[in-house]
Amino acid sequence: MTNVEILIQKFDTLIKLNALILIEGKNQKEQIVLLSKVGFAPKEIANLIGTTPNTVRVALTNIRKTNKKGSRKTQQKQSETS
């Protein structure tokens, strides 16, 4: 293993440790949202929180659908008041 590969591995470990600190005390949905926002892929999120990549993908899809519905309702209310 080269010095560069060793450094990359150590940085990866530090990133994962920081991610675990970020999600500490949060529920699974909040953990998934936060880790996704900072750039983790579903497989990486699943490994960090102890679930399957499919569970993470389904949760992200549901969150996006909920957010879309919420933004549509906001737009409708704004149109009605205009």
C-alpha cells in the first residue's frame, strides 16, 4: 500500500467518524437525510447506520415525495392568497 493510499484510507475513516458524530441522537430518517445531504451514497449510509441500501433508497424516495407534496401545497396557498 502506498503512502497516498494510506492517507486516503485514513481520511475516509475520519469522514465516517465525523458523520457518526453528526447523526448521533437522531432518528433513522433524520440520519439518512443528513448523511445524504453531506454526500454519502445509499450504500455508505446503510453501512454507517446498520441497515440495507434498499431501506435507505426507499426512505430517500419517500422523503422526496413528501417534500414535493409540501412544496405544491405551499404554492397552492400562495396562489390562493394572491
